[in-house]
Amino acid sequence: MVDVAADLSSVCFESGLTDDEKNLLYLRARSAGLTFCGCAHAAFMYELVHSLRCAIRSHTAGRDPAEDREDRDLCVGILGLGHLGKQLLLFLLEKTSIKPSHVKISTRRPESAVEFVQRGVECFFDSRRLAAWADVLFLCCLPSHLPKVCADLHSHLSKHCLVYTFSSAVPATRLSALLGHDYVLKPQYEFLACDTADMWLSCTQLTTAFTDPLLIEASCPLTMKGGISLGLNWVCAVLYSLLNTCTSASLGSSEALSLINDMFKKKWANTVQFNAQSFISSSYAASLPADEPFPWISLTDVQTKETPLLRFLSNSKSVQQCITAAYKSQLETPAELYRNTPM
């Protein structure tokens, strides 16, 4: 579609602003960048957990599963379908292997989800029903709504349900307390002064933005550009969530490490060598039998404290490069190829 007003400065957005308001224009780019990066990082996290779940299912085929949840496809719930919720859902459907039937939405305005319902996504208004069903629950509500949302969800979340929130206004520890749930993941973005922040303005059209190699490169979690950064703690929390996925499936520590390492190798042709000491203290690792699962890891603690994995990643540039390569490969691969590729 051609923008007929593209060269008419008198009708552009900026023409009606005062000088003081023009000084705040950088916030448009920041908002667009946060939305793009938030959705891209959430999609990457989903693909990691989903791929590992598929690997676990293949590895344990023929066994009597301890829990039905671990023997099914990853189910994703999105609570809230405002601007962020819609962008996230679009990103998941276009850039991951997720099937529409494995996504459900809870929103006060189900009629706003018609385009997604037509694609096979179920939509309703019942946050507790969504929480009871989902393996991963994305909170896409306004910060002002979080206290009520958390009160509704309290005691209705499975221990193994990963809650992912984008709200920068509420710390992970506070959100965990409100939910009574320690399996919470929250990216903590920081802003840096730079001359390239305007690159994010092209993200206003997400359908074209998530195919832009420059934006994909700029959004890489460990090497972000454009005035936005994301610490190693988020990557650590994502990797610990993989460990928890294996623990919830009652896999021994040796099996868990083998499946995680093989996943990176088979799916993205990246050689990552995690060992027990990468995730837990050396003393604990030395006493952990190979057939005993890793302990359940609180993601709230992981994001607020120094961990063995944080030290390991900080000192391993090769692993950082492998994770970056996996991220770029996932975003650059059309979803159709993911869905047609055996896991």
C-alpha cells in the first residue's frame, strides 16, 4: 500500500507538535523497539521450550509418562489482547512452529480477536480457565490491571506453568509474590543513549519488520543495538526454564543435559556443551547422581541473584555466540519450514 501523504510534511505526525513535544519523539522509537524485541524474545523462548518438549517426548516414547502435561504439545495462553497481545500472537503465529489450536486467549473483548479466531485460535474471557490450561502464560495486560489479574490467578496456576510478563513497572519478585508462584520470567530492558534508535520506527508495521535482517540482528538478546539492552540474567532464566522442563518430566540430570545440548546441535547446528556445573554449584553437582533430576529452580531467584550459569555464560563467549546464532536462525526461518520439519 502506498502512503500518499509520505512527502507532505504539513500532514505528517510531527507537524502538529510543539518544540517541547518534539523532544519526546524518541519515545516512539523506543516503544516500537520494545514491542518488537519483547515479542521476538518471547518467541525465541517459546521455540526453545517447545523444541525441548518434543525431544523429551521422543526420548521417553514407550514409557509411562509421570504427567500428561509433559506428553502433549506446548500450550500457550495470552492474557490480554491489546496492542502488545496482538503483536505477540502475530509474532508467534508467523515466526514459530506453534499451531493456532495450541493458543488460547483471554480478553474482555473477545470480539476483537476475530482475525485470529478465523485462523483457529480459541478466544474467551476467563483468566482462571486459561491459567489452568496453559503451559506458558503470557501476561499482556496493563500494569494497572496486574494486581487484579494476579489475584484472579493466585492458586490457579500449575507449578510447572511458566508465567511470562512484559511489565517493566512490576519487579519479578513482586509479581511472584502477587501470584504465589515462583516460575515467573520477566525481561528487564535498559535504555542507552545512541544515534541509531530511529531504526525501530520501521517496526510499526510488524508484518514486514520481523522479516528485516537488520532488525533481527539488532534485537539479538546478547548483542542488542538501537539503544536497548537486555542483561544475561534473562538468558540464564530461559536456560534454567529448560532445565525445569526436564525436571518436571522426571528426567535424570545426565539425560537432561544430553537433550538440551543435542537440541541446539540438531535444530540449529550449534555445539553447546552444558554440564551440571554450568547450572548448579560444583559441590551439589558432584553429589548429584546421573539418574536423579536436577532440583526445581526458582526463576525469580535466577533473575535477582548471581548463579553458576550467569558466571558460566559471562566467561564463555563461544556459548554466547551459539545462542545468538540460534536466535537469528529461528527468526530468519519461515514458520512453515518449522511446522514441516520433524522435531
